[in-house]
Amino acid sequence: MKQYIKRYAANFDYPLLFVYLALTLFGLVMIYSASMAWSVYRYGWEPNHFFNQQIVNLALALPAFVLGAIFPYKHFSKKWMMMSILFVVFSGLILVHFIGYAGGGAQSWIYIGFASIQPSEIAKVGLIFYLSGVFSNKYKKGTINQLNESIIPPVIVLAFALFLVFREPDIGSMGIIALVGLSVMAASGIRFSMFLKLAGIVAAAAAIFIVPFLIFAQDMILTEKRLGRLEAFLNPFVDELGFGMQIVNGYLAIGSGGISGLGLGQSIQKLGYLPEPHTDFIMSIVAEELGVLGVVFVIGGLGFIVLKGLSIAMTTKDPLARMLSAGIASMIGIQTFVNLGGLSGLIPLTGVTLPFISYGGTSVILLSLAMGVLMNVSMFHKYEKTKK
């Protein structure tokens, strides 16, 4: 036991742990600062309501991180684990259509008495684990490039999950899950020619099934809110008191911060001008209060995690470790881009939160679990290099 602890400590990735803790604690401080006025003005709650809730979320997130860090990651390739993951993922994605409630224009939440969970967040992480396990087994067997046996079955599973998320409808999460799934597949060793064949099959399926469905369900897809967001993306100042309000006030917050910001707690836009400033627009408050320095701190921390994961994926010899690290790194990187792209006007708003910084329970818990697994893989990678 003593020898095990010594080896564990010797291979522990302390920089990764430090960045994870720094981002979550920084996020906690910014949630308190961003949500004080909104909590009172919008909901009539105590100023520290969201801060206290996030402390509870972090109290669950830290054990999830520890579990991910100590649970042997090689179990993700075992059949019982993959089936368990699929059961949890699809139970949530199916149940949310029957017992879920709407939040932000999508029926994406399930209330379980003492808390609310977002099944699409579980799907993001769960499908990384599942796809990594499936494709690593196929890689070890030497059948990774067999289209019918090794590629199409997990792609069907992914497509069904995407369809369920789309039906909520949560377009932002659907896009992230799709791109993360492609990232895991890209790290799996599948030949480019197989990707081309798969693209042809997907295009044919889209022409036969998806396009007619989109035409039939266009009223559900092109809702007033989505059209308004699209118009706000093209020119937010056309409707700056309506759908463009968040983007315009986000611009004002970012522009007011300068290099060092107005000071922690000194934001003006959070005083009722910027809706839900503690969620997907929290980076605007960071920029206003802490300036470019605060923005660089956040992007630098998230960038470190992404580059660390990609570095492991490119250098490890273990296929499962490669796919897990690539999937987790791409999830954090893609979600960060979607969030920052939305508030800066590069892409339409989707309501996607900023990893580790924005308020959210399911998100921070599942991200912490994923970070624990990345820590686990990093320790194995470090141990793998010392054996040479």
C-alpha cells in the first residue's frame, strides 16, 4: 500500500491539478460577483444564492474528480462499463422528453427532488468514455477500419444520442457532442478513406431521412427565439433591447474593462443590464471587472488543459488513453470556443456555458469527472515514460 501511494504521488500531475483548482475557485468568485444583483433583482433571493449553490456543486464535483483520478481508466473498455454508461446516458436523454422541464427555451432539465440535472451534459462526457472504449477494443483487435463491424454501430449510437438532444431542442450541446465524437474517432486510428465512406453514408441518410424531417419540423426548429438569435448574430444593434440585448451589453462590458478592469465587484452591466450574467455571459463580467488580464488568465488555464490533453493523445502508446485524452481535451476546447464565439459575435448564441467558470451543477460535476480521468491518463502516461 505504501509503495502504491509513493508511485501514485511520483506520477501525479500537479500542474494539471493546480490549473483545475485555480479555474474552479476563480469561477466561484466570479459567480458570486456576477450573480449578486441578478439574484435579488430577477428572483428576489439572497445576493449569495448562486454562490452558495455553486459551493454545493463543487462539494460534489471534487469527489467526482477524485473518483475519476483513482478509478482505473482501462475499465472504460470493458463491456459491462460501456453498457452501464449507455444505460445512464440514454435513460436521461429519453426521460427528459417525458418528465423534463424547460430552461432557456429547451426541455433539457430533469428535477429529482433536491437538484436538477441536465442529461445532455452527462451525454457529452459519457459518450467520450463509451466511444473511446469501443474504438480502443476494435483497434487492439485490428478491426478498426472495418466499416460495418467497427465503425457504423457506434456511429448509430452517437446519431441516436444526437437526435434525442436535437429534439429537446439543444442545438449547442448537439453540435458539441457531434464534434467531440468526431474527435474521438479521429484519434482512434480510423483511416481517412473510412471517414470519406462514412461521410457518404451520412450524406445519403441525411437526404433520405433528415432533410424531410427538417422540412416537416421547421416550425419547431425555426422558433422565434432562434430566428431572433440569428438576427442578433448578424446585427445585434437592430434589436438591442430585445434579442440583441445580451450581445450588445456583453460588448459594453468587454469594452469597459480595458487592460486591468474596473475592479472585482465593480461591474455595471451585471446590475440588471446583462441577463443571466453568471451563466454563458460570465466572461463579459470577467472582462469588465478584471480586464484583459482576467480574460488571459481564464483562456490560458483552459488552453493549458486542452494542450495537455492533446499532448498526451499524440504521445501515448495506449489507444484508450489516446482517445480519452483527445475526447476530453476537444470537449473543453470546443465548448470554450462556442461560448466565447457566441458572446463575441463570431457565431450565433447557443446558451453553452464556459467550462469551470460559469454557474452550473451538472456541468461542473461532469467536467470534474472528466478532468479526473484526464489526470488518471496523465499519470499513466508519465509512468509509461519512466519505464523506458
